[in-house]
Amino acid sequence: MKPQTVPTSPYLANLTSDILARAAKIRLVVFDVDGTLTDGRLWYGEDGRETKVFHVHDGLGMKQLQAHGIQVAIITARISHPVALRAEELDITHLYQGQSDKRACLRELLDALKLAPEQAAFVGDDLPDLAPMRLAGFAVAVANAHPSVSTQAHWQTSRGGGRGAAREVCDLILHAQGKTDAERERWE
């Protein structure tokens, strides 16, 4: 599929042919949570319960990917009830919490879905994300990623984790796969 000729967002301008080629192959997008789908801060109430803040644009982007046949997954080292609620709300069936070896989890998911690593994108922000990023065909670091991660990524978002970074990834993939116009028309 050909990418759209006119980018719909400033962060889609000046994309290299390598980035577009990688994004065009994607059939699965995997997100880390803390620092990627959230801003990385951990919030605890007086009762010890954890809360998380997610960006609504990120959620819509993930729904858009799913509407176009691209699977979405979450792989996180922590276990969090708010993450389970968010995944359920977004119809994300591939939710893996408590994963100390994210690469092994991604490998198992790829095998289960019968996908090659080149068909997966992994979006992360810190050292535990390096191994799955190296396995994935398209490694993305959010803007606030640790320097060790951003230097290993194929592409880096302009927005930080929990602040629309995931939406940038979703928009890029839809753009590279020539689905931006069809997606916009769904809403007009």
C-alpha cells in the first residue's frame, strides 16, 4: 500500500523511506505501559490503590488500528488493575502483565499469531523495553524515553508517554499503510 501523499500531522512530515517501509509491514503493535501509555509517574491513593492516567487520543488511535485489522497488545512488567480496565475498555485482548521477560512474551505472542518479527512494532521508554524492541521489526521510543532506548529505536515520537505518543505511532502506521484517508472518512 502506498503512503498518503499529504501528511495529516506535523510528526508525519519528513519520514524516511526506511521508517515508512517498516511501518507498512506492521500487523501487531505492542505497547509498554508505564512511561509509554502513561507519563511514567506512579500514583497511589491513601488506601494504597494505584491509579493511572491515560490519554484519550492514544485510546482512539489503538481503536483505529484495530478497525483496520492491526492487532494491539500490551506487555508490561507490573500488574495493575487500571491497566486491565483500560485494555478491556479498548477491546485489547492481548494483555500481558507481570512480564519480567518482555522479549520472551513478545516471541510467544508472535508465534501464537503466526507473525514474523518484521510484522510487529514495539513501543517503549526504558531499559526493560530494549530486548523486545530489538526483536520487533519497528522499534519506537517515546519522546521521554531513556537515552539508551531512544538511540536503539528506529523512530522516536515527538510527544511523551501518556501525552499522545501512542497516537503518533498509530497515525504513522495508518499513514504508511495508506489508510489515513479511509480512517478520516469513517468519521466525516
